[in-house]
Amino acid sequence: MEFSSLPLLLILHFFLPIHVSSQTINTNTTLFSCSSNTSISCSTFVLYRTQPEYTDLGSISDLFGVSRLSLEEANDLRSEEVTFPADQLLVVPVACGCTGNRSSANITYTIKEGDSFFLISTNAFGNLTDYHLVEDLNPTLEPTSLKSGQEVIVPVYCKCPDKTQLDRGIKFLVTYVWSAEDNIVELSKKMNSSRDAIVATNNYRNFSAAVFHPIIIPVPEKPHLPLLLYNTTPPAVDHSSKSNRKAIIVSTMSGAASAVVIWSLLLLVCTKFCHKTPIIGTRSAADLLTRNQSVRKGKKLLAGVSQFIDKPLMYDIKDIMEATMNLSEAHRIGALVYQATLNGEVYAVKQAKGHVAEEMRISQIVNHANIIKLAGFSIHEDGRIFWVYEFAENGSLDKWLFANPSSSDSIGHLSWRQRLNIALDVANGLQYLHEHTRPSMVHRAITTSNILLDAHFKAKISNFSMAKPATIGIRPFGDVFAFGVVLLELLSGKEEAIEDAEVGVLRREIRTVLEVEEERAERLRRWMDPNLKGLYPLDGAITLATMARACTTEDSTERPRISEIVFGLSVLSQSCTDPFERASMMTNSEERLPIKDVVVAR
């Protein structure tokens, strides 16, 4: 007989909250209360007990929207390839701010089959939030009929220290869920805090009644927990279980088959034309795919292909040539980029160059709304390879920022709201690359020409020809610096130029603009893009300029993390006032012209 989980969920909903959801709402509301007029944002930590479904860095980083690298550093680990037992205490960095009258780190969570707000708050986040708060923050969702794939905002309890606490040497207020086995004296020793400080910070609450509820632990430095228990070796295969072995074999064969299909298609075309004399000045597809790759790397690339989220389609070269009229000037929209309509859909076709196999592997592993999508490829009989990308109707960002108003290429101007959204889109794309791919990826070519805009001006990062996995020598700080330059160009409407000693003009100018606080407002007004016509909030422009200066500081260790940038831009975007946007739209409406050309990854 089939067992229904509905009665059990109803029982849990009405009875378990007596000791979990009585999560003393009033106490927690007071403890984590804030005022948007006086509160500041900060980077802090929460202590998370691993749950059965969240026992490795990958799943925990995805749950909290932070990078594996930041988890690794916060917990003094030496490897990302670790698995923890359930109920293991971990330090999780979060960006904390004030939402309404409550201090929290707002985290996006994707609903899974069988989820409820109650189960999300208790089973997934381990009571670091409360399901009543999740309901309040997601008023458009029906709590009793959540659907798989829906996104909800989960407010995780956190707190920033005030000036008095900072003056007393308290650097962080760490959120911790009190358990039945806890002892205030032992906990204070473990956390390098004091009993009196913990009691006072928690408003002298009764800790015996705080089981399953979050409390605050004031600490002078990042928590250093006792030695973590984890396993760094993959689980052994149970050779006594034929069913397990069969499942593993089937899974392995499925992944290998996916890889073989793609590479067989490439090799088939290459083999077909190998006997032909190649045209002078070109290399065959086989050369492009293998000449610059050693045989040893071949196996690694083959394994990488099996990780593809969406398998690339192989287009018939005849269709490519027909759709572009044999790569005619009429269809050319970039140096080696052509507009083409294939199967009723408009695409951008780009002739490939460089390390083709590596670029394909990276382009297919990444999958994000703010990253240009590779739809497929095609191989010409002379050996040339063409990428087929999604089409970005509004072209590249540089054309909108740097176009000469008197030229025929002038296409109007971007409003303040559009520029802010573009910055947030690019930051979201970079956060995905830095913190949610495995291994972490560094783009290494973030420029306005590699940022494409779709029909709704959503920004998409393109050109992965220089992208590499993050290593000791290749760190995300370089992308943060490049993003800072893009911010300067969005603000000024001018292209960055390098002068003597490799000092950027815009970088030098913004430091001069911001160096004297009493004069920065007027200086910034004069420095901003005149095409904005003053239709922007001055405090927002100062905030963005300050962020750009921080991103482009010479000391890479002083630059903000991309997660901090995303948080700051999200807050700034939410505070952007409508009057500026309406006035800007009225001003620009007569300037906008149809967009005909697109730039895809040079």
C-alpha cells in the first residue's frame, strides 16, 4: 500500500512547532531587530550544523549561496573534496543587512519536491531561520502548495556589531542555534568569548528555553572551531552488492556515452576530410582540437565533456553558410561574427580561434542567466570551426557607452536604472563563475565589449577564450579589478585608458573625486556621464563610485569579494527611486533607435 506523507506533514506542522516553531518569535524578533535608518551591513558568520542532505562543501555552498573557497577558508580546511558527518558544526560566512525591522542574510533557495517553509527552516537551514519569517518574506507564494523549481527568499538570522561593541573589541556577532547538550561555560571557551558577554548580548534570556533557537555569540575574531571530522577519500564500492555495482556501471557508461557521442561527431568530420589537402593558412579541425593538446590531456577533456549541462548541437555547415549568405558582409556583426537564422531562431555565429576544445568545455559547463549561452558548433570542410551563440539583440555594452553621438552608430543612452541593473547582472554572473562552478572559474577578460545586452537589456558575460580554473596563480581578484573598471565606465561614460606606469585615467580620476569628503558630491557631478543629464540619485552614484575604487585598489587582498559586491548592488538597486527612472525613460525614449548589430566575444 502506498504511503502518503501528507498526514505526517500535517502532524509535524501542528505539533512539532510547539518546541521548534515556538522558536520564541518575540524573543528572536527583539534579539535580531534593527532599524533601516541606523543599521549597517556587514560580513559575519553563522554556525551551521550539517544536515543529512548537506554534508559536503558543494551542497552547503549552494544552500547558503557562498563559495566553496570561502567555506574552506572559514573552516581552515585544505581541500574542497571533503564530506562531513551529520551534525558537524561549520562556520559559514554571510552578508548581513537590515530587511524591514529585522537583521538577516537573505538567501535564495530553490524549492524541491516535498518542501514546505517549515521543512526548509528546520531540515535544510537547521533553525537558523523561522518558517513564519520565510512566509512573510514571500507573500506571493502559497505555503501549502509550493512547486518544485520555485525560488524563495530565506532570511537567515544574523547581526552586525554596533559602535559600542566594536569599541569593546567585539568584531563579529555569530549566530548559533542552541542545543539541549550545550553549556554556556563550555560554549564560551570554545568560541573564545565570555559567559557574561554571551548572556548580556542575548538580553539575559533563559538558555534552557532556547533549545533549537538562534542565539548570538560575540567574538573578537573569526571563530576557530575544534578539529573538524570529515572524510577526504571517496566512499568505497560495496563489491558484495551486485545492484550497487550495476548502478555505478550504468551511471559511468551514461556519462562516457555522452562524451563519446560529442567527440565522435567531431572526429567523424575530421576523419572525413583528413585525406584532403588543407587550404594554405588554415588548420584542420583535427589540428585545432588535438595539435595543441597532448594525448594525456585528451582523456581529461573527454571527462570534462561528460559534465556538460546541455550538450552542444552540431549544425550542418551548409545551413550555416546558407543562413549567413556564405559569411557575407550583409550578415557580419563583428570581426568574425555573423547573424544567422537557424530553424527559425536568430543566433550569432562566430568563427572559433585559440584552444577550441577548452573553450567548448568551459562554455558548456557554465549555465547561468547572465552568461551567454553556447547553442552548438559547426565544422567547415577546410577545418574552420564555428560557434553558434544565443543572439543578444542590443549588442555589446561598449557601443552604448562610447558611441560618438554624431556618428551613424549612435544608438541612444542608458538610464541610471539600466546601468545599475547591468552592473548587478555582471556581478551575478561573476559570482556564479567564482563561487558556484567546480572548479571555480576565472573569466580574465571582463570588459564592456564582452558584456552583451539582450532585448530587455539583461547583461550577459561572453568570450571564454581566456577563462581558466582558479589556482594559486589565477585568482578571482583579477575579475573583481576588471569589474571595477567596468563600473567606472558605466558611471563616466568614458573608456578607461592607460597612461604612464600603467595607471588608468579613470582610476586616477575617481580617487581624486572621492579624496575630500566635503567636495566629493560636486566633483562627482562634474565627472559623471553627461548623457545621464543628472537623472540619478547622488548618494547612489557615490556608493557605486566608492565600490569601483575598492575593486580597483592595487592591493588585491584589499578588494571586496564578489559576493559582497552582489549584496551591495542588490541593496543599491532596491533603493533606486522611481522618479529618476521615469524621468530618464521620458528623456531617452526619443533617442532610442533599432539595434541591428551585435558583438559576441571577440
